Amino acid sequence: MSLNNRISIEITADQSAAITAAFEQLKTALAPVLVINLTAEERKSMLKMGDKTLAFVNKTLEYAAQNPNLVPSYVDLAEARKDNELTADIYGIFQQLNTLLRAMEDTGMVAGGEAYEAALVIYHSIKGASRSNIPGIQAIYDDLKQRFPGRGKQNITPQP
């Protein structure tokens, strides 16, 4: 709990089981579609679609369907339309998941920040108790000091 407590809830065991089951259901439903696993280099070099690109592709494929004489013979228009439909479907699912992920990230950040703030207050209390030589505290402080995610000593190189 933080000094500025914005959140105080828990995920029950039943909720956790339901969430896990829902994810398994989602993974099973999407398994026949999610068959690609790109490398980092492939991801970097791929053409990417966003809202504007999606609209551009939609309009281009509409014009191509209305004017087949403008479509080069080496372009499979039916396959392009099929890819575009899949893209739109995946993008819609992605937007829903992204909204959920953002909400999870926000909630996790607030809860984590509050827990971290409380841990810092406790850590500094233990540190003070250690400096006062309170019996049994030094071992606790030494253990926590090793785990403290502070910046540590930084090498400062003088500028010539």
C-alpha cells in the first residue's frame, strides 16, 4: 500500500483460473490463423500497415476490382483481397487486445508503483535501524541492499 493509495484490489484464484481458461480459448481459436513467426530482421524489413495504409489498400483493391484491366497479370487480386480481409480481421482483434493490454499495464504500473513506494519506505527504515545497530537488522539490511534496484556506483570519466 502506498501513501497515495489509488488501488486496493486482488485477483482471486477463481478469476485467475477463468482468465487462464479464456486465454487458452483465445489461443486455440487463433491457432489456425497465427502461423507466422518472423525474425527481428524480417519484422524490421517488412511493409507495415496502419490506419492510413489500411484505408489506402482498401481503396486500391476496390478500384482494382472495378478496373481489372489496371491489375498487372502477375498480381493475384483474389489473394490480395483475402490477405486484406485477414489483415482487417487481425487488426480489429489486435485493437481489442491492445486496449486490454493498456488497461493491464496501467493497473500494473499503479499497483507496482504503490508496492515499490511502500518497499522503499520500509527499506529506508531498515537501513536506519541498521545504522542504529538494532540487533538482528544488519542481516536483513545486507540481504536487501544486494537486491536494491538503485543505480549503483557510476563511473564518471572526466572530460578533457
